Amino acid sequence: MTHEASGEALAASSSVPQPDLSGLVVPLLKGVLYREDDAAQWGALLQLQARVRDYVAVVALELVVDEVEGYAFVRARPQADDSAPKLPRLVRRQPLSFQVSLLLALLRKKLAEFDASGGDTRQILTRSAVVELVRVFLPAGSNESRLIDQIDTQLNKVIDLGFVRRLKAQPDGGSARSAQEPVFEVRRILKAFVDAQWLADFDQRLAAYQMQLAAPNAVESDDA
């Protein structure tokens, strides 16, 4: 290769835009980065992963990357020394209502069962399927329309948290008017927040949930 040719190749390579560190850190501070949503940004994250880890570590955060499932996020780094001064949180911790916690638990268990079946990689559920998941843990005779309204509210909250994604509605074959059945995908990042140890205690937790749901005014007191 001549000096002229090598110079042209160097100029061409230098003109290729390089991944921007701040363009990765800022979205991660705001939420979860998914491979399926932005393949180019995901590739940039894998390329600069070590630098991103060092960068967020300065502000007491740690980077979590799951290359198999295709998601990444940052979380507060645990403080090993309780005597050390408490650092302010850059990643906000959101308290969850009882009903949202229950829904997340049920979706996580459904995802575990789905993975064990060895089927598709995407867990897709209709709203009616979600209603049936929750119905088992409600008092007998619960008002149907009110139940659906409550589950819609809880699903919207879970969507805002990034654990579920709303998909294009599908025709409801059981309806003469071909109504559109809401459809949702359970995002696999839920596995990172509700781990295997948590699932090991799942039956015990659900028994406690069921007792609380059966208690008088459980829903009203939780929403207050």
C-alpha cells in the first residue's frame, strides 16, 4: 500500500463517528437500555463498557449488563461500611403499592414458568390473561369491571417502571364486534429485580398477599 493510499484509509477511518460516552451514561441514568430498542447504542455500550463502569463508579453507581437477555441499567452501589457517610441517591428508589408488588410477583413467576417450558423468548400476555393471574388472589365475588379498571391502572404503573411493554392490540375472537384485546410483553429485565432467591420464597409471599387482600378495606387502605 502506498503512503497516499494508507493516508486515505486513515482519513476514512478517522471520519467514522466514535461512540459517545455521555450519550450512553445519560440514557442509563434515566432508565434501562435495551438491545432490541437501539442496536447501535447497545453496540456502543458493549464497546465502551469498561469506561462506562469507571464513569458511574465515581458517583457510587454500578453498571449491570446482561448480554444474553439484552438489557443494561445502573443501580446504587451497596455501601460495605455502615459507618461511611451516606451518599445521595442519583437513581431514585420508587416505593411500590401492594397491588403493583403482587402483579410484579405474578408476572415474574409466569416468566419463570415460560422459560422452563423452552418456548419462545418473548412472554406475551393478553389483558384477560393478566386478569386471570390476579383473580385467584382476590376475594370471591369481586366486581369484574372494577377489577379490570384496577389491573389497567397497575399495568400502566408497571409499564412506566419498564417491566412490561404494551404491544399492538389483537382482535378478540370471542367478541362479535371484533373488539381489540390489549396485549403486553413481560420484559426480561424483571428477572434482574425479582431474583431466584425471591422466587424461592414465592409461595410464602403469596400466602401473605392473599391474607392482606382478604382483609377488610385492604385495597382502600393501600391507596390512601
